[in-house]
Amino acid sequence: MRALFSLFLSLPLLAACSGDGTSKALGTLERDRVILTATANQIVRSTPIAEGSPVHQGDILVVLDDTQQKAIVARTRAEVAKANAYLLRLTNGERPEDIAAAQANLHRVEATLVEAQANYQRAVTLVDRKLASQAELDSALANRDAVIAERESAREQLAKLTRGSRVEDITQAQASLEAAQAEQALQEQILSDLTVVATRDGILDSLPYNVGERVPMSGIVAAIQAEMAPFARVYVPEPYRVAMKPGMTLTVHVDGVESSFEGKLRWIATEPSFTPYYALNEQDRARLVYLAEVLLPESAMTLPSGVPAQVEMPHE
């Protein structure tokens, strides 16, 4: 589109540059245009502000469907709660009730061991007196050894509960919690991005999609014309390009406004908008133009965008 616009402007530019001796670059008044895109392939649910209305930074412009993303956020919050609870369990230690139960179990096993040891001693005495068989002695011995093993297991269980968790386990639990929190933050940001807000004061220039339409990923959902003094976007003829320096003051004439404005050149292209210079002879190079932007003062704030403007070129 810019190329077509450039071609359209080239004819009056050439005439101005070579016909009557005037030296003006032609163009229109424009303002910075802020483009807001969709971060997900979702349906437009609402557009609270109408096109052409003034907006302020933070105003809601487009609301995309967030049902699916809310479910994802809920899941990540649950994962954070789960990881946090596990870390607290490791750092706080076992409950007093569990430790008391382990102690009681150890006391029970120790009491059982006393009985098993006594039964074994009686079996030894009876075998020595020929009053019991060797099988009964072996059974008593096996029972005593089993109770001894059970006592060692109860001791280790009690020690595990009272000693606390390993440092490695706590570190791993902390890392799991941090990962869950990072995922939650990411998904909440994605949810927030489904509500498109104005990032700058200005005029809501366009809303390409209607309520109910599905927006593709990275599709443009809103465009804001920034609240600022306009600038003249003009095409500078090639003979004047070498004299153009960013920051220099230029006189700007706007159609329909009697007085002129003193603007400052804020940018000029380094490459021509039409045929590259190396493909032209010396005579044809004068037909090249360079896109430039001349910022107008605050007094031009009320001027509308799209109005034709002319910028006087500096004297050679």
C-alpha cells in the first residue's frame, strides 16, 4: 500500500521539483499507530469501546474467550498448593501423633521380645531335661529372632520420624515448588493477555474483528492512533536528500490552514522508495524520493490525520 501511495505522489513531486522551481515534498499528516495483536486463537467475546472513541492506557478494548485458559490456571494453582504442602511436610517434620504411635509400637515389640526370650530359655531347659523336642526349641529360637528383627525395624522407623527429612529431599521439594509457581505465573500472564488493553492514550482507530468471530494467533484485534502532535509523512526528492539531517527545522504547510508550522525532521529513509539509484543514469536519479517524517509542534495537536501537507525543502 505504501508503494502505491508513493507512486501516486511521485507525479506531483516530479513536477514540483523540475517545473516551476518550487521545492516542496508532498505527503499527509499521520500519527503513530499502535497495533495490538491476539496471543491466542480464540473467539471475541466483547468489545467495550466503539471505534473512533478516545481511549486511555489500560482501557479494555477486546475480550477474548478465556474459559479454557482459566481451567489451565486452576490446574497450575492446584499444582502449586500440592508442591507447597509437600515442602511443608518435609520441613515441619512428622506429626506428634505419628511419633507417639511409633514409640508405642517399639514398646510393644520390646515387650514381645521379653516374652519370646523367656519362651526360648524355657525351651532350652526342657530340651536339656528331655521334656521337649528339638523342633520346639527351633521354633522358640525362630520366634525370638523374628521379634528381634521387628524391634530393629521399629527403632529405625522411630528414628526416621524424629530425625527429619534429608536435605536433598527438601531441596528437591523447593525446586518443584518454584517450577510450579513459575508455570502458574506464565499461565496467569497468558490469561491476562486474553483481555486486550490500550497500551497508550489515543483514538481507537479500528477493531477488525466483530464479537463472535474467531481471531487467529497474532491476528490484529485493535489499532490505536496515538495521542500526539501529528507528523508530516512526505517524500523528499533525491536532490535534497543530502541536505536533510534529523533534527533540522523545516516549514510545513497543511491544506486548509493559512499559517504554516515549524516542524523538526525526526526520520528520513536511507534507501529510496522507488527504483534503486544504481539502476538509473545520472539524469533519472533526480526522480528518486525518500520517505521522511517531520514532527509538528504541539499547536498542531488538533489537526486530523490524513490531511495533505507540504514540506519546504532546504536551499541547496
